[in-house]
Amino acid sequence: MSGSCCGPESKCWDSIPDHHICKMTQPVGKFDLAKVIELVNNPEYICRCCGRSANEADNLCSPVPLKET
């Protein structure tokens, strides 16, 4: 994710929790796909930083609800 605020090249990469989708999907193509699928199979939130989606807000750096409740 070149230029991303939550990519491996960002200044804050080391402070991103391991349970965040952006961290779990690195390195590209070499992550536990089954584990990630469990966290994104019914997305309720999208990250305003990287655009990834997740079931729970806690798995994103800057979550925004997909649907207004």
C-alpha cells in the first residue's frame, strides 16, 4: 500500500496492533487467508485510511460504519 497511512512504509507501522487487518495482510500474498476471511466476511466498517473493510471496528485503524444505524 504505497503511500498509505497504515502501510508497512508508514511512520506508525510499528505501533499498529497485530489484530488490525492492514497488519494481518502483510506481507502481501503471504498471510493467513482463512483467518482474515473470518474477520471480513460480514463487514460493518471500512477504514477511512486504507479502504479495507472488517466485521468489527477494532480490526481497523480508522473505522467508519458502512451503514448508519
